Amino acid sequence: MRCTRWIFSALAAVALAGPALADELKMTPAPEASRDRPARGMSMDKVEATYGAPTRRIPAVGEPPITRWEYPGFVVYFEHNLVIHAVAVS
């Protein structure tokens, strides 16, 4: 019984003493924020003055109210009247 414990301990030590292996994940960097879309924090008035009227306005839903404006090439999401996100679309 004592010999079995010693053998098990020796095998465990040998297994743990080996080199560490890991895969390397190579990724391309995320694209930088585009300047051709509204920036976070812009007001609805500023977005409309800068980019013109949207092609489609989706009324606010939920609490806090989230509104969506669609433009050719991007969609703008507002919380109350401020931009929270602008997403490129194709």
C-alpha cells in the first residue's frame, strides 16, 4: 500500500513537471470607430443637423426608451435623445 502511494506520487510529480502547452490565438485588430457615423452622446438634433433626416424612424420602446433611426449605411440607437450606439449596415 505504501509503495502504491509512492508510485502514484512519483507519477503525478512527473506529469506536473512537464512543459506547459497553450494555443496562440491570432486575431486581427477591431476596426477603429468610424468617423462617418454619429458619436456616442450626440443629441438627436445634432445627428439630424449633421447627417440629415433618417430614411426611417422607429419609435421608442422599453424603459429607458430606445429609439432607432436608419440611414443608408448605418443605424443609430438613442436612449432618450442621446446616441448610445451607431452600427454600420450593408
